[in-house]
Amino acid sequence: MEHIELITLASIAFFASIGHCIGMCGGIVLAYSASLPTRNSFASQDSKNPTPMLKTQKENTHSIFYNIISSLGYQLPFHLLYHCGKITTYCVLGFLVGALGHIAMPNENIKFSILLVIGVLLVIYGLVIGQFVNLHIRSLKFPFYAHIITFMRSLLTQGTKWRLYILGLCNGLLPCGIVYYFLLTAAIAGNGVNGAIVMGIFGIMTIPSLLLLGLISSSLQNKRLLFLRLSGATMVGFGLYEMYKASKSLGLLPFF
């Protein structure tokens, strides 16, 4: 894949993570975050080394800020385990879909014909995700989704560190319109490795917003529609670009 395509996909994933993924996966992140251990370094330090009760406002501010940073640093490995699980699932799905796409496109004509159809689907998805049009597209649901959700709920009550990695693995299998968009893109990536790279980019670019979910201000969340529009517009642009490439290769655009 070209560098410009990878940059475009990364931009789509980032904007979508703020506008869409926080709403879809934010509940899961908040649920397991509530059970994570915290480091009360200042409390333990104060118990061993008593300090005067009177503190300046500046000292209190520094103490609170340090406690927040210390707690985030202590919990970071737990959050990364969850995200690594999701990225693992995404990469496996991307590899499988990319490999199937490569097999289903034995020659150039079939390849670019399928690419043209998928480009149209990408444009439609972008219009829906960005809420530019009001189309009701139902998510694909399979019977085993209910079992996955039940299993995920049981993981939230367990105390082992690696349950977060398994939770992420399961989370990557849940139905999601953004995931479908990137799976369609992975299908036309050329091969399994490129498909895995596409899905890996998607997973990595969703980390910042979900990782800092607790620190994102309400003012940023009030601009959720803006980020949905940005991701949707970029999706439409990418779909149109794929349609242009396919149409040009099929000779449907003789003047370009």
C-alpha cells in the first residue's frame, strides 16, 4: 500500500476513535478501569514521614498532580494489555480477510471490479458514520456474540492481570461499523500481511483516546459530532480514491 493510503487510514482511525470508539468501547474501558489497583504513594509516604498539616495551595496542587500521574503510570501496563488483545484480534482478522481478498482476485479485471464495488461501500459507510445521510444499517450479529459478551462480563470480575488481554481479544470480535469499514479496506490491501497492517493501524490509532478516556474533558466530548464528521469525510475521500483507481485501471476513465 502507498504511504498516502496508510496516512489516510491512520487519520480515519484517529478521528473515528474520538467520535465513535469512545462511545462503543468506552463503557468496557471504564468498567475494567474501576477494578484496577491504584498507587497511593503519597499516602504511604505521609504515614512513614509525617509532614506538617498546613500546606500551601501550590504544594497541594503539586501533590494532586503527582498522584494522578503516578496512578496513570502504575495502571498503564494494564491498559496496554487490553489494547494489545484488541490489536491481536484485529491483525488476525485483517490477515484472514486480506488473504481471502487476494485469493478472490485472481486477475486484474476481477481485482479492480471488486475494488470499485468496495470503494462504493466505503463511501456509503463514510456518509453513514459521518451522519451526512440518515441510513439505518444494522450491524451484523451472530449467535456467538451473546456468549462473547457473557464471557467478557465474567472477565471484569476476575483479578488476574492477563484477563485484560483476553478481554481485549474478545472486544475485537464485537460488531462495529468502523471495524467493518477497515475489514473492507483490508480485503483490498493485496495480501494477508497488508491486511494485518491495515487492521493494526486501526487498533493502534484507537489507543490514545481510550487510554486517556478519564482525562478527556466534557468540552471535547461535546464535539463528538465534529470528529464523526471528520472521520466520515475522510472515509468518503478514501473510498472515492479507491473508486478512481479501480475505474482508471478498468479503462472507465479514458480522459484521466
